[in-house]
Amino acid sequence: MADFDNINKKTDHVVIVDDDQSNLMVAGRILSSANIHATAVKSGQALLDYMMDHSVDLILLDILMPGMDGFTTLKLLREQENAQGKDTQTPVIFLTADEDEESEVTGLSLGAMDFIKKPFIPEVFLLRVRHIMELVQLQKNLSDKVDMKTKEIEDLFLHVVSSLADAIDAKDTYTNGHSGRVAKYSRMIASKYGYSRKQLDDIYMMGLLHDVGKIGIPDAVINKPSTLTPEEYGIIKNHPVLGDRILKNISEMPSLATGARWHHERYGGGGYPDGLSGEEIPEEARIIAVADAYDAMSSRRSYREVLPQETIRQEIIKGIGTQFDPHFADIMLSIMAEDTNYEMKEQET
């Protein structure tokens, strides 16, 4: 392995792979003269070893090499990058002395971005290298801008959803901050269960909007200080259906309605609105059901203060297998055990 460099600082880094020392020297000098840092390796395996610990801007890869040819090397490089979890693939230009159309088709189908003919013509060689690196940089800049705009849209959506959740909670005198806490606890349970970042974001949204159907419930029913009549209780029980009806119109996130519709189903059956049980209940709804019940018990109501942590623990244990999915109930119990100062509750304002 050899590095071609000069006294100037270089930002671009290219690896040249060729078993011919003279080709390595010529390519290295051309790149170095253009202030491009060049590293030379003599085999496909040497490239794979080098790329385990380095990131480069471009690879110039000879096709015909003893042992492992360029095509095999590129296949193994992509497998290696995938195994390392790299977000982007290193661009590759094949070096070839042949005018073989079949080789070009094979190389392009493997993901190569261009071909450079040998022997090298310095001006053409450098133009092709620069062109590919500029193209890759433009693609990266565009991707970064798309990511930035996507993040801005996601943040705006979360802000709107959070505001909507606050509006829902404001309808009920005794559920201040309920939706936000349910979203938080749901994400904590899902995190311990092993959800991905995307899944955690999704269940947080579901938790925020699980009670959205209460928008359609009269305030007089929601805030009634005395016992509800059977008719009034039936109106309250309709909020999951109303929530589903509201959220299913958001086609960009069809799963958003999951928590709203099924968070009152019971693992052992007997819940509403659809009387589902066990694994019939969507997983996210089973998580939200535990988080929702926990927050209900750890929050103030018109008829009581926040319940003691031990009382809540016993109630969750009592509901395992009947009201709650045993696995998610156990996770909630483990989270409670870590909350030694009982901070997970509605705080006094």
C-alpha cells in the first residue's frame, strides 16, 4: 500500500486498486498533481481490508487482477458496507484496458459509475474522476437538503399533533397533560421492547392522539362530576371509533389510528369497540393500553389524588393476562421499579 501526496492539504481521497505498479504510480501522480489524496493498493482483498477502517471519496478499481477480479471485489465491498451499516456506498470507477462491451454492462449493473481506459490519458483521467466526485457531492447535497426539509416537516407535524393533544386534554378538567404522558410512557415501553427509532416515533404519535376521539364527546359528559348514566357511558365508549374516523383520513400515516381505535381493548377480551383479544389487538395498541392505564392511576381525578406507586403496581399485576398483554405489563413494572423516587406521575402545578 502506498500514499501519493504533496505538501498541499487535500480534502478528496481516492483509492486506486491495480496489480500493476506502473499503473498505480501514473494514476497516483495524476491525482496528486490535482491536490487529490491517493492511496494505492495492489489487490481486491487489500482494498476490502483498507475499507474496513477508512472512508474515501472514490475507488478506482481494476477489473483484471489475479486472485480476485474487480467485479468480485465490488460485490464483496457492497456486502461489507451493508454489514457495517453504512448509509451510503462508496462510488467506484472501473479501470480497464479492454473495449469489451460485456464488461461495461456487467460493471454498470454492479453499480460502477464509470470506466476509465488504460493506458491513462491524464486530462481525460482527471476529468472523469472530477466529474464523478462532483456528481456524488451534488447528490449528497441534494440528499442533505431533502433530509433537512423532511425533518422540518416532521417537526411541524409533531408540533401540530402536540397542540391537538393539548386541545384534547383541555376538554377534560382532570386530564391535563395526559396525552403527552401516555405518549412518553408508550415510547419507554416500546424502547425496552426493542423498537427502532422510526417505530418509536410512530408510537409516540399514536400515544399523543390516542384520545383524539374525545373531541366529539360533549364537555358535559366528559366533565360530569357524578356517575355517568348508561347512555352517557355509551357516548364515552364511542370515542375510539370517532378517533379512528378522524385519523384514518391521514393517508400518509395509516397506522396513526391504531392507538385511537384499540387502546380500550382488553387482552383477555371484553374491551371495546371491537371486542378483540390477545394477539388480535395490534401490538402498538397493547402497549398504549398499559401506558394509558398507568397514567390514569398516577394522575389526579375529581374523586381522588394520585394513587401510591405500590397500589398501581398491584393493579397492573392484577390485570396481567386479562386487561394487559403480559409482556408489556412486565416491561411497565420494570420501568416502575427503576422509578425509585416515583417521578412518573402527574406533577403539581
